Amino acid sequence: MSTTAEAIRYERGTSLWRDAWRRLARNRLAVAGAVILAFIIVACLLAPWISVYGYEEQDLVLGAAPPSAAHWLGTDTLGRDLLTRILYGGRISLMVGLTATSVALLIGVTWGAIAGYFGGRLDAMMMRIVDILYALPFMIFVVLLTVVFGRSILLLFLAIGAVEWLTMARIIRGQVQSLKCQEFVEAAVSLGLSRRAIIFRHIVPNAIGPLIVYTTLTIPAVMLLEAFISFLGLGVQPPMSSWGSLISDGVETMEEYPWLLIYPGITLSLTLFALNFLGDGLRDALDVRSSRD
Amino acid sequence: MARFIWQRLLQAIPVLFVVISATFFLVRFAPGGPFSQEKAVLPEIKRALEAQYHLDQPLLVQYGNYLGDLLHGDFGPSFKYPGRSVNELIASGFPATAELGLYALLVAVILGMAAGLMAALRPHTWRDYLPMSLAMTGICMPTLLLGPLLVLVFGIWLEWVPVSGWGDVAGDKILPSLTLGAAYAAYVARLTRGGMLEVLSQDYIRTARAKGLPERVVIFKHALRGGVIPVVSFLGPAFAGLLSGSFVVETVFQIPGLGRFFVQAAFNRDYTMILGTTTFLAVLIILFNLLSDVLAAWLNPRVRGTLGEKK
């Protein structure tokens, strides 16, 4: 393994990363995004310690009350503390975001790497499939999958992940195509490594920059899809909540109790904002041309 | 060009076949059926119903029959709306969805291109930052939040526009169209800005300016034509997004469109209705993608020449 190829990669790698880090740190919007995101994630993780109320704890006498000292963001119609529900809902929303993105990452990277490395007819066929899938109304399939196979959260992860891998595959394919002609790959081939090892140990790690960027941009897309599905009443089922289902509940009573719509809405938008700014910042820092715009 | 269109249409046939087959077997292998949710349906009645709709035949026979009917443009009867065919239901829901999609697309293109142009002509000034931050907000604000918020502010608090319905009261089409179009306007703005910036830095623009053409002609006649190509290629996928995005908007604003039919059909296991709407939407999307590719090619002479050839 201690070939020159390894050494060259290492050296180029560090300088590239240090450069990227400096560029990122100078991008105020991206830094602000990272800080907000960190704050929201930590708050959601520490929910049981931050909030003095239980997640399903009802106070029917109180009912829906506007924000007060006891309930910072008010309570819903059953008297449940909204802040608590937002924090716990955030755990679901963020978890869906991360898990589904990992699924998308796994499928997309494998698909794109194989297509890019082998090229030729296999590549043409695989990318043709991606083109075709691109053209289809995916919401329909996600709705179908969730309706048809029951409303488990796990399934939601898989369904969303299975939908969001296409762009990932395209990006990785492009990277792999340009990387596979480089000397360190030739070296690995001449060392007699298996194709699997070459693709996943030597080529894919070199495409990590675009991968990170696109992952940061996929998470908000996935969270949006989850919110969408929960909004239609197909996702998370009560008494559990996600940001999507909280917004959906809030819509029903927004005339009388607008805070039930506004606070979950702010939380979701703020998170999406933060992720998008961070993703854009990373893209500029790592100088990746995304196929998105 | 004709050959290109022909090729693409031929390619669409296997795609449609796969979509229809996948949907057909997906809904059939799922637990539950169209008549299993009804309370107190006697087994005999259920059997009779299933016989009436040929659900008692082997799956492959049903599949074959369905494909055969489909070739004649017949989507079959609906299971949940007795006596009405899926064709009728689609025909009754489609106008609202199409109209909504069209208005949303107009909102997206007009607002988005205006904002993008404004930004591209004065990059890195407030005239760039303001529309672009608005665009970022548009992207980060999901329809499912924007819709209710617009209703709350303009419908309930300010009482400027009706809060729901479609074509019942004057002005009730404004909020749904804005809601659905907003996110796409944001994308269009970013694409226009990017495309225009790239074109404006090219030699032929310098030539046009050096000839002494007025700036208006340079921008709108020379630059815009190249600058909008990314926008045009985006329109195909955008249309697909608009159709599925309309599910939420139709739910929020209670619009009797295809999206609501589809969601209800999925809930009710209305097999033929699910298949019919999916097929119908897939056909529409394929056609629209083709249209946007053709349009983009027509705008870009370099692509135009290569279209008929095989890659």
C-alpha cells in the first residue's frame, strides 16, 4: 500500500483540505449555517434534558395557550408543550434526513462508481436507467410505497433514499471517469488489486469532495420530502411527531392558534436554510461544479 | 429534428411499459384491497364485487387484460367511485391541475427570469443580493409551509383573497399559483443569473457592444437567447415537480385536481385509479421533457446539428 500513489494522494489531500477549510471559514453565511445547524442538532439531541415537560404530557385544562414563561413556545390543543414537541420532532426529522441520505449515498455511489469505472455499454445502460428515472414523478412512488407497505418510519427512510440517489450517481460517475485514467489507479491495477478494491478503496475516496457537498445538499431535500409525506398524513403517526406533521397539525388550527404553525415552520425553514448555505459554502470551498445549477 | 423526436418517442415506450408494470405489481402485492376496508361487507358480496371487476382471476390474466385495455386508451372502471370510469375521473380532475400547473409555471418563469436578469446585470451589488436572497428563501420555504402562511396572512388576517377553492370566487386562483410557483421561480432566478453571467462574459457580446448596439438589444436579443438555455432545459423536470408538488397545494387549498384524486386513490387501494393517474402523469412528464429538450435545442444551434445523429 505504501506506493508513491498513496503518498501523492496524501500530500495533495492535506493541502486541498486546508485550502478548502480556509475558504469555508471566510464564508460568513456558511459559518452561520454551520453554527445554527449545530445548535439545532444539539438542542434536539438534548431534548429530554432541556425540556421539563414530557413529550406526550397533556394538560387538557390548559389547552392551547400562547407562548408564556412556563411554555416558551406555547402549547397545542391538548396542552402539550410545543417546544418539547418541536425538539422531539426534530429528532425524527433529522434522523430521516441522515438515514435516507445514507441510503441514497450508498446506492448512488455504488451505481455511479460501477458505471464510471467500467464504461462502455454497461455505463450507457446504467446511465440510461438514471435518465429514465429522472423523468418520472417520484412523489407518486414515495406516496405509493408508504401507503402500500404500511406507515413505518423505516420504510419512509428507504423509500426516500431510493428516490434521491440519482444525482449522486451522476456526480460520482463523472468523478470516477476522470480519476480512473490517473497514475495511482494504474499503479493499483498493476499491483493486481481486485476491481472492487480499486473502485472503493482508491477511486471513491478521491471523489470525497463532491460527495460531501452533494450530501449536504441532499439532506434538506430529503427532509423536505419527509415533511411533505407527513403533511399528507402518510408519514410519522401520532403521538410521535416530526416537523412535517407538526406543521400539518398547525395548519388545521392556524386561524385560532397561529403559533402552532409558525414555530415549527420557522424551525424547519431555519434548518433547511442552514443546510443549504453550508452546502453552497462547501461547494464554493471545494470548487465543485454541481449538476444542480 | 424529426428523427430525434421520433427516436425519443420510441424510447418512451419501454419506459412507460416498465412504469405501468411496476405500479401494477406494486399495488397488487400490497396488503389490503379496494374492498377490504369497507365495514360489514359479507364474504359473498365481496366475492361478487371481486368477480364483477375480474379481481378473482389469476394476476397475470388481469395484467394482460389491463394492458390490452390500455392499448385502446381504456383505464378501466374505478373501484371506489362505482359506475364511473377512471378516464372520466381523470378528465374531471385534470383541468384544475393543468391550469394550476400552467399558472405556477408562468409565475416561475416571469418572476424568476426578471429576478435573475436583475441580478446578472449588476452582479455583487444590492440588486444582485436582494433577489438572490429572496430566491434562497423561496427554495428553503417548503410549499407545505408557504401555502398555509400565505393563507394566514393574505386570506385570514388581511382578507385580500379567498382562502380556498378553485374557480368559485374571483381571485381564488392567486394564492395556489403563487404557492406552487414560488420555489420554481427561485430556481429559475438562479439559473437565469448563472446562464446570463456566463453568456455576458463571452466574445460575441463584446463584439455586439463594440458595434455600438444599444445595451437593450445586446441584452435581450443577443445575450438572453443563450442565457435562458439552462432555464429551458429546467422546464421539463420542473413540470414533473409541479405536478407532484400540486398534491400539497391541492390539499391545502382544497382544489379538486388530479393530485387529490391520486392521494385518495392510494389511501383507498383503488387499483385502477392509482394505475390510471400514474400512467397519465408519466406520459405527460415524458412529453414535457421531450418538449423542453426540443426547445433548448432550437435555441442552441450547436446542439441542433447533432440531434439527429446517434451519439
